[in-house]
Amino acid sequence: MAEGSDTTLTAGIKSFATGHGGAKAVIEYVGKRGARIVLVGQDGEWTDQFAPGTDVARKACEKAGVEVENEWERELLEQMRPSNDLWRSMSRRSMAR
């Protein structure tokens, strides 16, 4: 199927969850772009994917067997482990005044 299709999205979510001992998801509405699915693996790794809408994102997570959290809970945030690449990219950014 085409890139960005429901099947591709579900397969990507399922692949991430399988590779990281399971996962939980938080879905964020991002306007015209659709919805951002943030996946947090049981090992602390995380990634995100985009769906055309929150309904599509929820359905894809359901089909992939990934639990969707209603909001960012403290336990989920504490579980996330930023990669070294993310820390390096953040250190290069300068804050606008």
C-alpha cells in the first residue's frame, strides 16, 4: 500500500512495539497536519509517527495492539530516554530572545 496508508502506519507501530518489548502511545492533534502518535517503548526508547487524523491514529494503535494513554502521565515521561543524537541536537540550538 502507499506510504502513509493505514496498513503502513499499523505495521510501523507494531514493529516498534515488538522491537522494544511493548509500547504505549500518546496521540496529539496537530491541526491540518493530522495527528502525531508518540510511541514509548518499555525499554525507554521512543519515536513518533503521523496520521491524517486522530481517529486514524487511534484505529492504527488498536490494530497494532498498542495501548493509547489519554494524556502524558508522569510515569510515561519518566520512562522515556532521550537518545544521544537528540541531546546533541538540543545543545546546538540557541534560544531566541
